[in-house]
Amino acid sequence: MDVLDKIAWLNLAVELLRRKARISIVHRETGVSRPKLRILHRELHGEGASSGQMPAIGGATIQTRLQQVHAGLFAALYERYAGSALTRRLDIRAVIAAHDLYESMAAQESLLDFNAAWVIARDLLVGTSELRFCTICELRYLVSNDSRLAPTCPFCSMYPRRRGSAEPRLGFPAWLGTPPSDAEEAA
């Protein structure tokens, strides 16, 4: 490995540590030694890195429908950035980009830290989680094999149909007005 490669891996390690990624994740993704990563973490955050095992299965950490919605949002963003690599390898740059966008979209409501996002990306890779499409509300949602939640759409579970209507349950936001009809879009 030449000097420029080492610098690139070290820069990636710093990017991950700034996002408070676990030492085990940063070591796995960069190959930088754990002692060096602990020193970097202390320099960046003024405290030692947290210890303990990562969750073996990400779905087990999703306990509520709201967490499922947030996990699904990140998963959809990650799928967009990772593209065809989604099922071939974990693309750490795509995880970074997707998590950064997720954080900006969720703002104060963010429920996923970077470590949880990495676990979701890993689970998508190995097939223990998948994105599904709901034919009722027409949104994509995340389903994990080992989740305690039923493998159904969290949006439909959170916003049930009213009066037996077969219409989609999530409406167009009122502040945007009414959605254009197909005829208006064609014009």
C-alpha cells in the first residue's frame, strides 16, 4: 500500500469517526488499526470510544413502526446511492451519503445514528432485510427477518383506512394544493 492509499484510508476513517461510527465498523471499512482509531476518536470527540458488540441483526433493534419508517427512509436512500452494488458489497461511501441525507431530512426527529444505518446496509447486503412496495399507499418500506413487527407496511399500520375506503391512506399535503391530474401533466 502506498502513502496516498494510506492517507485516503485515514481520511475515510476520520469521516466515519466524525459520525461517531463504532471502532469495529471503521476498522472493518478502512483497515486502520484499532489503537490508532481509538486515539483518533479521543482527539475528535474528547472522550473514549464506546465499547461493546454491534447488533448481530439489525431488524431486532427496530421495535416500533416509527423506527421502521425511519429505517425504511434510510434504506431507500442507501439503495439510491449504492445502486447495483446494494447486493454485491457494502458501499461505505453510499452509507455516508445516504445517512447524511437522512439526517438532513429527519432533522431533530432523527432516530438512526450512523451505526444503525451501517447495520441496515449490511442487512440489505446479506438479505436479512429488504425493501418492499405497498400497493395500498404506494410507498416502499423496510422489512427485517428478525423484527418483532409484522412484515407489513408501517405507514398503513400507523394511518389506518377510514370508513372502509379503498383509497390510498396518505393524502397529498394540503399546503401543496391538489395534485395535478394526468391531463394537466400531459399539457
